[in-house]
Amino acid sequence: MVSEGFLRYSNSYSGPVSHTCIPGSIESSVRLVESLDPASVLVFTGGASYEACGAAPVIERALAGRTASMIRDVPADPSAGDVNGAIRRFRSAPPDLIIAIGGGSVIDLAKAVRVIAPFASDATPFLTGEQPIEAPGTPLLAVPTTAGTGSEVTRYAVFTVDGEKRPIGHPALLPDHVILDPELTYSLPPAVTASTGLDALAQAMESMWSTRSTDTSYADARLALLLALDHLETAVNRPNPESRAAMCTASHLAGHAIDISATTAPHALSFHLTTEYDVPHGHAVALTLGAVLEYNAAVGPNDCSDRRGPDHVRAAIDDVLGMMGVATPAEARAMLTDLVSTVGLEPTLRGVGVESPDQRRALAATASPIRLATNPREFDDASLVALLTGIA
């Protein structure tokens, strides 16, 4: 629900909330903090983006008269060590409120700290799944400054543990409060706008064909995909307030969708591309999205992993094709490749360094089984290698 200009929902969230992006709504953080009245606050931010996006003076005003500390320069792909370092900061002076202002990595780190730090000093067992997350912990306000990850409305967070990207998931990770202000994305460089926007587009598309999709997630994903298809290229190459707000909404809706449905094979394949080849996450996902779409479109009764059957899967993909304005999966794949190039990113695996057959086999071998499990057409080792071999 919308209350006095800020978006808010509770940890019992089980359905969509308002996805309105309100220009200038970062100002409402002053009223929100005042209403919560925390004695102490811990703020997570990225690098220079905190000042560049315009949030810094507003947050400083919101925290005036309160004890506040900051964890700055959160890296793009937080590790278990980063989580443990933040936990030590938390436990040295436990705050009454956490504020995360930044992209998905900043929000993910704050989400993990808020559920682990009040109860344990070492995050590793939680990040590897050996120790279950049990309670929400410290209240969290999430303020995204990118339009792509949807982390502010998902029960998931991703961290690098022993060189591998590992997703964790639990409803307790959901932030308590969210402020969506598209003006905070105005200062994003084109490459960041492109990569995060492609992530939102891929989340939406994957959610539509996910084996865990519902009517609710499908509706959110469909609108998110329409917005991303209509506005991503403009937001990158000729940004204006309309395109920025549209991508902010697309990201938020896609986040709602994947909170229900999860993501699928393109995300499963993206983690290794990021850790081994330094490809930003959204860009990494986009590199295989078209090929997976074409693969899923050929689903049959013998390899369909969706209990609703191959006709259901093909109907979802046909819907995607219609939204893209193309007639065939091959045309959709070509259009997605062109989009990656048009927004200024390398459109091929070869171009990011994945050239040899051995490198492609290694990429297949490191695909996340959790994300592959929600893909509507089954993969085995041979079919996954074949798909990657067929990508330029």
C-alpha cells in the first residue's frame, strides 16, 4: 500500500504491492525514518553512486540527531567475506534500522546482514545452506538506485562463496520498507543502465515460462516485459524521465514476478560468466537468453518439466513472441542479440572470452541446478553443451 508518499509492506507479504515509481520520493525517507524513530541506523551504499544519484543529502537529513554509521563501497559481487565483515560492523553496535541505498548487490548484502547478524557472527553456514534462516531480524529500508535487479522485492540474495555464486532464499530476506524513486537512476552510466535493464527484461521473460509461474507472477512479468521492450533502448541511448520511470517499474514488477516463479536457465548459466569472465550480471544473463528461448520453444512431452505440459509452455513462449512482434523463436533470438548490441554491450559469448569447446563445457558444468530446475524444458549435460556450442 502507499502511505504518505512512501511504499511499504511487511514480511508477511504474499502478493503484489503498489509498483508506483514516484519522482522525488526519496524525500519521503525523512518522514519514514521519523515515524520509525530508530536511535541508531546502519547505512549500506555502493561507491560514488550514493552521492551522484542525489540520495546523500536527503538521507543525511533523515538521520540528523541519530547515531548513524555507514558501510560504503559495497562491491558488485559480495563474497562471504564481505558479509562477515558487515556482520562484524553490525554486531559492534547493533542498529535499530538498516538502510540500503544502491543496486542489487548493496541491497542483497543488507538483506543477508539483517537476518544473520542478530543471531550469528559467521554467515558462511547460512550462505551454503547448512544453517537455515529463521527470522527477519532488524528492520530494513531498501532504496534501489538501479532499474534491473528487483532485489528490493525478492526473497533471494546472491553471494560468492569459495569462487562460486550461491543464491540464498527465504521470505525473511524481504525488506520491510521500499522507496522507489526513478530520479535516483538518472545518473547511471549507459553500461549500467543496459546491464541492469537486460536483467529486468530477462527476469520477466524467464518468469513467464518458469515451471513455478502463477497467474499473479505471469501478469507482473508480462507487464514488466512490455515496459522493458518499449523503453530499455531509450533509457540507455536517449534517457528521459519517462523511460527511466518505465524501467524502474519494469524492474520492480519483474522482481515481484521472480519472487514467486524464480528464474531459469539463463540465470543458471550467468553466474560463471560473472565470476570467471567479469561479465556484469544482467549482461551475462542476456548472452544466453535468446538461445534458451529457442530451446524451450521446442519442448515436447518427453522433456517437459512443467506439470502443466508442453502446450502450456509453448503458449507462454508464443505470448512472448507476440509481445516482441516476431513470428518465430529464431526471430526472437536474433532480436534479443540485436538488442544487446544496440544498448552497447557485447552480444556474443566469444566476445566476452568464452571461445573454446572446453570453456563452453566448463560453463555448462557450473550451471546452477536450482535455476535449471525451474526451466520448462529439461537439460542434460549434452543438451546444455550443445546449446552453448550453438551460441556465437
